[in-house]
Amino acid sequence: MTIGIIGSGGLGANVARALAQKGQKAILSNRRGPASLASLVAELGPNIQAGTVAEAAAADMVLVAVRWADLPAALSGLPAWNNRIVIDGTNPVEFLDPDSPDAKDPANPLAPYGIKAIDLGGRYSSEVFRDFVPGARVVKALNHLDVNVLPQPEVSGGQRVQFYSGDDAAAKAAVRQVLEAMGYFPVDLGALDVGGRLAELPFGSLAATNFIKI
């Protein structure tokens, strides 16, 4: 199974780093093109290749690791998903300019963290995300922890827990295998409309909860 990663920021780069550490292969991409990733893929080693977004999106399993505001541009104009597996690693937050009024808004409980929750009109984020990838089998995963800990799946004598959820059993099993290969302890949160809500940042009840399986 080939793995593609759309987005090379903190999430995409650190997932690629975690895959590389375990000898897993992936195609890493961003909207700036493969040349912009030369130094990163050189650091990560031969198992991680730079590609175009279209090349990453053509993989059997695709992680979408872009900011919420960038989803329309990142996922537009791509070939049909044709029942392939898409991992939703996104969260409905806006990153704030530290000098903007929103960054100092006392009504925003997330202002000290430099983010603002995006109003989805009562929908949960993976419900909205599915509209960007029609025909894909969506699994929510790799979104609930600080991206900087992702290359450290084994810690404190145990395995870091990664939550995942989805509506397709075979897609979830495939994602679980990848998470296990990366060294994590995967925990199935059930259907997307249950698990997606629980692990969604910023207000899911399991968001940013760092469990270690000993």
C-alpha cells in the first residue's frame, strides 16, 4: 500500500518523520512543489519521496495534513478518489496573527494558544471534510496530539495512543496497520460521527489527551 501526504507543515512533516523512522515509504507533497521539499526529504532518507499533490493524492492511502482554511485550494482539481482511503488529520481552527485583534480577544478561550475555533454551523469537522473528498473512505486519525510528539511513538516505556475512527471497517483496519507499523498503540473510537467528535480539536473531549499504553 502506497501512502501519500498532502501538506508538509508540522503535521505532514512529522508524520513523514515517524514513517521514515520505521522504514515506511511515503510521498510527501505541498502546493509549492517537490523542489521546495528537497532539504526535508534529504533529512528523512530514501523512504520518503517528494512529489506533486496529484502524485500524493493518487496513493492508496492519503493523509490530508493542511490547515482548515487551505482545504478548498489543496483538494480542488484532483482526480476522483474512487473509494481510496483518506485520513483526515485536520482540525477546524484558524491560526491567528499575534498582532491581530482576535489574538487579544478575551471572549476567545483559545487566544493564548494563537488559534480560534471555526464555526461549522453545528456540524463536526469530518462531516464537512467528507465533502472535499467525495468517493473516498474517510478515517479520522493523527489529529489529536501536538504534532511535535508524533516522531516519538514509543515513550516512557510504552506506546503513545493514537485514536482513529471511521465508517468503513476495511479502511479502518488498513489505517490501524499503518499506525501500528509507526509504533503507536491505535484505539478505535468507532464511527466517524462518534469518534470524529471526540478527538476533534479544539473542543473534543479527547482532544490533546496524551495517553501512553504501558
